[in-house]
Amino acid sequence: MVEEEIREVFARAGAEGLLHAAPVDAEPGAEEVAVGADEPVVIASVFKVLLVLEFARQVAAGQLDPRERVRVTTADRLGGWGTAGCADDVELSLRDLAFFAISVSDNSAADLLLARVGLDTVRLLAGELGLARIRIVGGPRDVLESMLAEVGARDEAEFARRYPALPDDRKRLLSVMDPQRTNSATPREITRLLGLIWRDEAGPPDACAQVRELMARQVFRHRLVSGFPDGATVAAKTGTLPGLHMEAGVVRYPDGGRYAVSVFARTRELAASRAAVDSAIGTTARIAIEFLRDKGF
């Protein structure tokens, strides 16, 4: 069975994996590959897809000017990619915040964009789209502040000193690792969200097109992309936390076939980088989608 093959790939990589894949253009429920697809999972930066979708909808409705200027200051920086790791203040537009939030998973950009569009509206959007199992509790800064508080660190520097010394069982108790206490969903809900975006059913066509275009510009190519031949195109969003590795996206084949897939892997070791697991994410996604294609979808 394809599900067992997928589990074996993850096991060889030293991980447990959950996956859902479905054709974008088939009738809902017509065919799918599901491995723990209804189990709650931490979504980490995958939540930025919903955030940027709400931004794009507000732009399309005339509620926001995408050219509005925003200054990213020292107080806004969280470390990491994009403006989050800059040494000096940066000024850019709201639409460039959206670009950095998706393309390089810029946490500072996501926080500032979330402050502008509103946390409550992002939550309401999930409900409006019928995605009842998507849970949004806050942005990257909220996640960071919860981690600092739970570790007893006053700032990021103190956290960086304390966190490595914690035993793994203590690290696993942090709220950021618990789907009931942080941003979460199920693999099936994430592919449903992607299907709505790719079919222009998640908002005005211009808004959906903007999200698709930004996801196609994601720079990280080590997970889903690694599993597919050169002729296939992948538009996706990664998410990463120690011991949690994930990516969700849509794969388009040269014949026009489009497939939404979300993959969530959990490792025994709480490392943020695991090449074997990244490769397994791409491999299992390909196995699932090739199964669907062999079935004529």
C-alpha cells in the first residue's frame, strides 16, 4: 500500500511523518493519499500562507494600500532570514513584507504584516473558508515570547544560552511543540486551503493569484522540490522548529495536472536541520502524487 511505503521512507530517515495529497481539480474526496491526515500538527511558518491570503484579500477589497511604507526597526527584529536578520533599520512596502514572509519566511515581516491586517481577521478567514481545524494563536513574536517565558529567559541571548542545556523531554513540553497551544491544523486542512487558493475559491481571483505567485518564489528547494523531476513546478511554504520539519504546496506537471500536498515530519532528535528528513519530505510527496496520477487523477 502507498501509505505503508510512505511510512517506511520516513522511518528510514529517522522520523514519523503525516501526509495528505489530493488533486486540485478533482471533486473533493474523489481520490487522496492520507497518512494521519486528520491528526493535529504544529504548522509553524506554514501559517504565513493564511496571513498573506488575508493581506491579499484586503488589498483586493481596497482596505489596504500595498504600497504603504513600513519601517522595520531593531525592536521588530527576531533573527533569521530577510529583514528579521538585518543589522540596520529597513523601510519597505506592505507587499514587500508579504513577499519576504513567504519567500524567505521572514518572521519580522510576518509580524508587522499581521499587526496591519489583524490577528482576528486571519482567524475569521479560516472560519469563513470552512477550515475549522486551523488554529491561529499569534505571530512569530508571540511564539518567541512564549518560549522565552517557559524557559525563564529575559531575552533571546539568554534563551540561546539556556535552551541547549535543557533535556529533550523538557523541550518537548514547550507550548510551541503542542498543537493544542500553538498555531496548528491538520494535513488535510492545509491541502484544502491550498486547493481553495489554486481554484480561486479562497477570495477574489487577484488575491489568490498573488498568493500563488509568492509561493512560487519561495527560495527553499530542499524539501518538496527535491522529490520531483525538473519538468514539474512547485509553489510551497516551509515550516521548521527543532524536531519538526514540514512543507505544504502545489505541484504542477507539464500536462497541467495540479496536486496539493502537505507533509509534516517529526524527528526523535530536536534538530532544526536534517537533510535525510528534508529528502524524505520530497520523496513521500512524489510517491503520493505519482500514485494519484497512476489512478488517472
